[in-house]
Amino acid sequence: MRWLTPLLLIIPTLAHADVDQRFAKLRDAAEKLGSLSEFIENYAGSCGPLMTAQCEEKRKEFRRGADGRKHYMIVTEDSASVLSMGDANPISGDFVLNMTPFFSAGDSAITHQAPSKTDASGNAVLPYIRIPSKIPDGWTMQLMNRQVQARALRIQVVFTPEGVWSLPKKGGGQIRGIKTRFDGVIVQIGRTGETIGLWYPTK
């Protein structure tokens, strides 16, 4: 999996526009991330050779405070390359957005669940989250596909951290990430804030 660097910004007004009430309830009860890279570093960052014991204890303390608590992040448009078009029905306007549940910063990432293997290039392998979606009124499927390819969509995620995962790294060492449970995902048109896709885990 390519290491992406989503930019998490102060929550703009458009991020709150046209939001499903169930998602809004999850979001409003969650702790809002100001920086994905800071969260990942505090939770799963590597400790250097100096002061390792103090560093590890600091990481453990942070994880104790974060595990089991809902967190909320916005993935801005330029970083939304985890999305691709899936099945589509041009007549009804219904389609599926395939999302790779892998949001990274630095040398680690937040994932939905934990990968169990890597591919031939040494990237973590994760199954898609299939997000039921619908094109806005007046749009065509071709236009939506261009929006996805142009990274013009914004993703909001509510997630609950559950621990650290690691896998052998190609060439030696390990790749690490944060295993989480995604509690809800919403996809919006970045320019307008209009919701086009919603996903919640099945029981």
C-alpha cells in the first residue's frame, strides 16, 4: 500500500453540510483529529535508540487514552486517492465507491481492521469497503467517474482505535499501523459538501 499523507484540516462549514443524521450523531460524539500524522506518531510511532523506555511508556499511555474511544477525521480531496469506482447503474444513478481503508502519514497508517499479508511489492493488503452511493441530480456517471479520478471528493471517517498491527517488511524490518474499527464513512463532493455515499458496518 502506498504511503499517503491525508491533510486533516480544521473542520470547514461544508464538511457539516448535508450530513446524514446517524453520521452526525457519531461525529458529534467523537474526538476530532486536528492532525492525522500527530495521532499516528503518538499512537504507533517508532521510538529511537535514546530514551526508549520513556518513549514506549508515553506511547502506551496515549493508547490507553485512545483505545475504545471514537475519533473523527476529514480526508481532504487531494488525498482521497483511496477511492475508485465500482459497480454502477447509469439509469438509476446508483453506484459503488470502492475505498481502500488505509489512511497514512509518515511510516504508519490507520486501517479498518488489520491486514494479514502484503503483496509482492511489500504493500499491506486490505479488502475494499464498498460504499453505496448515488450521483447528484443532473450529473452523469461519466462526470462522477472524472470526479473520482480527479480526487475531487472529500471523505469523513469516524473510527475507534483497537491496537497496533505489524507485518514483515520487504527487505527486512516491519511495517506498522493502527488497527481500528470504522464506525461510519461519508463521502461528499468537495466543492459543495453534498453527500453522495454513506457506509456503516454491518452487525
